[in-house]
Amino acid sequence: MKKFCLLLVAFAALATPAMADPMGRGRDDRDANNSFFLEGGGPGLLYSLNYERLVESDWALRIGISYASISASAGSTSAEASFLTVPVTASYLGLREGNHILELGVGATGIYASGAGSSGVTAASGSGMTALGTVMVGYRRQPVNGGFQFRVGFEALAGKGLAFSNPDPNAFGVLPWLYMSLGFSL
């Protein structure tokens, strides 16, 4: 998975030589440095509401929040679970042409989860915190002077207990994940 991500980043860098401008020639000055967006998938796992600030001209810092709660019951048995996620990322946005940007990002997501269940006279509950790392590669359409913003891409979530089959809660794993967001910049 790590080799795939490195190859994807290298290919994107080679495929966009007109966008790479290390001397800063032809750069457009951005007036819209703040973004607000709703993201499906991504570091917030299911969804997240996010604020992002462009710092310098090529870097963006983002923080988000997400909350989900589920419950089920059948007869005298019931269960409920909830989790709160807080994604924090830094993205490099230096490979761009006007409104079109190749986004390369890294970050972490803090997760707080709790759950409870009961069946007849027996009940149990638990809660805990953990963190996941993330690496993102995606496309972003973000107007230079503000307006509608669209992002879509691929990321890898990394942390303990991640696996498609037979997850071992103590083993480190990597999961591919997708994201898409809609929002606006100003």
C-alpha cells in the first residue's frame, strides 16, 4: 500500500509539470484563505464538518468534527454505540493551475467511542479513545477568489485494529478510504 501511494504521488508530480513552479512565477495570489466544507468519508470516517485555513500560498491546515450514534433492540436485548471524531490535517497545495489543485495531505484523527448493551438482567458498557493516521492524495477545485469548493480523493487510514478481514485489535493495519467534499471558500 505504501509503494502504491508513493507511485501515485510520483506519477501526479511528473504528469503535471506545468503546475509545478518552484520559483513562484505565474502564481496567483489567493484572496480566499478560509474554507468550510462537509466531507463524506475521509479522516472523519463517515462524515465531518470542517474548517480549513490556507497558510502561506501552498499549505492548508484543517480541523473537523463528526458525531454518530446507533442503537438496536430485539425483545429484551438492546445495544447502543456512539463515536466522536476530530480530524486534523495539513495539505500541500503547491501543484496547481488556476482553480485546479493536486492535494497531498497528512494528518491524524482522534476518536472517542462508547457503547453499552443489555440482555435481560445482564448489562455492560465501555468507552475509550484512540487515534488514526492518514495520508491523502486528491483533486481539489477551489476558486482563487472564493466560491464553491469541491474535493475528491483517496486516502490511507493507519492504526491499530484496522483490517478488511479478521481484525486484530492489537495489530497495526492500513485501510484504503475515499473522500468527497462540498463547501465554499472565502
